[in-house]
Amino acid sequence: MKPAPRNHIVTFRLTENEYKWLKNRCAENANSISEAARNAVLALPPAAAAAGPVEIKLDSFDAKLNEIIALLSTLKESTPAEENHPQTAGL
């Protein structure tokens, strides 16, 4: 089966530093900048593609916060009794 033609163009601007970083990353992975950008966009989950920048940042923040809570819970479960560590009481 022949792949569908790619006949739509998406353009966005980068700072000089962003461009250099992207160019170096692509050189390391033997990708073109277009291929890297296409892969990054197509890898977005459907909800993230429809969400705005604030929603994406909040989702990322929620995920990181949940990771921290899980780590704290694990730490709390693995520490000795609270009487030996009064500063951890209430975690």
C-alpha cells in the first residue's frame, strides 16, 4: 500500500537557540527537522492536541504532583515508626 501524499505544510518559528538545539538533536538521531516535528506532533495524545497551552501545562503539573504524592506515600510506608522521626508526622 502506497503512503498517502504529504501535501500540507505547517510552519512555526523558533529562536536561534531552539533551532540549534533541534538541529543538533536531529543530527544525533539521523532525522530531518521535518520528520522530527511531524513525529512529535503525531505523538501527542488526542486530548493534548485539542487542549490549549494552559491545559497541557496543568495536565503535566497534575501528573508530576501525583508522582510526588506516590513517592511520599512510598517513603512514609518504608520509614520506621513516627515516634523515631517526629518531623515526618502528618505526611
